[in-house]
Amino acid sequence: MALTKVIGDGLGDGVGGQVLQCQVVTSDSDTTLSTGQSYQIVGNSTPAHDAGHTLLTKAITPKSSTSKIIAQARLYFAEPANADTGNMATMFKDTTLIGFIGNQWFVYSTFDGISSNTYQTAIGDMQAVTSGHSAGSAVTFKCNVGSTSSSTSYSVRVNNGAGAAGLSYTSFAIPSTLILWEVEQ
């Protein structure tokens, strides 16, 4: 069978693997969150869905009750200035924890021309395959970022290319993204 015939006819009825929809949300504003509140996400027990700062949130209304929803997030954020408290990020499906990272991946850069000054930006990559939803009923996914510290005198910087000590420097914005695919099994 010619490739054009397969592409033109699709996979046919009853064949799994069809993408039913894709939803994307992006945050691209380099922002330092205000002090005066705690952005703590605990690492020694199950984090609460309202802990930290909600960086991304997106609802998707499934078209099928038998489909899977694949959630993939890439988050850029920096720990509090001079705190060295540790970065934390979570991903939730409604109020159920489906992703968690802490101090996992960092991009190191020298942006001020001084090779001895290296800054880190945390990259929170999380993926999850979920099921157990109902067709026509919205499901909300969200990603929170924060630190292990409960102090209210620290801040968190999001979507920033300098990170860590870069909280006090001018640098560049990097967008954080959450992508949701509904795939028929």
C-alpha cells in the first residue's frame, strides 16, 4: 500500500494512538515574586496542591472516558536570593499529586562576562500519563514552584535565565510551558 494511501485513509476505526486534542499554556514573564508570604513546598511529606506559587494552570475537557491525558511541563525558576534553601516543583491533576521534583536539573550560565560567576536556573521537567476521567468533565492541571524554606523574607524568581544569584541581576526571560495531550488508547 502506498504511503499516501495510509496517510489519506488514517489509521481507521478502533486503532489506538489518536491524539484527540492538545492544550498548551505558557508563562514567559520574568518575574520576582513578592516577599511577605511563604512559597514553601515540603519535601518530606506529600505536598499540598496549594503549596508554593502556581506558575501554570490549564483545564482540559476530555472527549473520551477511555483516553489518557499526557501532561508534560518544563518550568524555569530560581530559589530565593542568598537562601540556598532548595528548589521544589509539583504538578497536580485537580488535587492529586502527579509530579514532584526538588533540586534536580540546572542550566549553568555565565552572562556577565566574568567566568568565575556562574549562575543556575532550575529546570523542572515533569511528565505524567493520567486516566480515570469522564468525557465532558473538565480536569485541571497545575504546576507550582517554591522552596523548602518556610521563611516569608525570601522570594522566588520564575521564567528567568540567570537564576540563583541572578535574582539581583538583569538577565533574560525563559518561558515555562505545560502541554496536555488527550490520546485515545
